[in-house]
Amino acid sequence: RIKLVACDRCSRMAGKYFESTVQVRGNKTRDMTQNEIDLCKSIARSMADAGYRGGDQLSFIQNMKEVKGGLDIILGSTQLGRHMARAIYERFGGKFLETCKLVGKKNNRDVFRSTLLIRFPRLKKGDFVTFRGSIFEVTGYDAKMTSITSLREGRKSSLSEENAEIVAILGNRADAIKATVVAADADVLEILDPETFKTGLAPRPKDLTVGSGAEVTVVRTVDGFIVLE
């Protein structure tokens, strides 16, 4: 007679078992964007699948839900939670904190559940900021530093946590539009806004060769435009 039983992995999934919760949040100045939430979900699914294929029977997502301020990812494995939190932190920067709570004993051993919080930084990739008199684009994160690149010279630099909290944000690459150059000189371009039909000025990127009538990609700012290409 054949007796059907569930494997340990399936039993734990059916029993709502979990060891860690990854909490991904925005910060006090901005919420997570839907694109950021979707990317975190994709990272979570990919890492859980990879862990299971690698032999970790507890590498599964028990639940994943959007909550006020961000995303909660509830996982079957503490190890998976740590790897996942680290991957999200390295992708988006910000702050990373782990806490553990004793929830009981099993086979005379303490059983803990961990909560791993990633709080996103104020700046996100593609943001344009002013720093020391120049316009920079946020390109990534390195530990507690924010990597930036000068739009005019292509010079690479970085912002400390303190500076990242206070620099002025001019716009983001995701908001770029096409516009027409009305006039050009060595340092400045005059741009026609395609929606308002008003003109504004923009610093000319160092290696950009354009003249009157050319179409360029720009981001609107309070004071004019930023020319990307």
C-alpha cells in the first residue's frame, strides 16, 4: 500500500513556516516608486528560485506583500533573507539593519526569527543634483557613499551620507523629453519647451555638438533644462 506524504519543504510552506522577513522601505522624504517595488519583487523571486535549485529546501517565499511605505518579503530561510537583503541594499543603497527575536525551541535549540530592514536613500539612480556648483547625475551606491557623475565633464565623484541628504534635486532621467534647440553658443543652449512653447536655458555638455534646430533630450528644472544628449 502506497502512503502519500508531503515533503518537508511542502509541509513548511503549507504550515506558513518562516524564518526571516525582509522589509524594504522608502525614507522620510520619499516613498518607494512602483518601479522600485517591482524590481525588489523580481530580485526576491530570482534569488529564492536560485537558492532552491542550489539545494536549499527552505529557499522559498512564504508571502510577499506591498505595505504602506514599501514591501514585506517573508521567507523560509534566514540565510536567504540575509542574502536577499544584501542584494537589495547593494542595488539601491540606503541603510541596512538586522534584528533577531527568540520565538521558541526545537530539539533543545533556540529558534530565532530575523527581521532585515532596508531603508532606501533620499537619492535614487538617475536623479540630477547640484553639488559644488556643478550638475551631477546619481549613478549608483558604494557602501555609505552615493556615486555621481558630472554632466558637463563626465567627472566621477561621490556624496557622503550627510551631503546626500541636503543637495538640491533638479529632476530625474526618467522624466526626460525631446525638445528643440533654438540657439546655441559654446557654453549655453536655448531650448524650446514642446509643451509650453516657452524657451529656457541649459548648460551645454562639453562634448555635445548641436546647433539651432537640433533635437535634444532634456529634463525640465525650475530654472530651465538639463541637456542629456
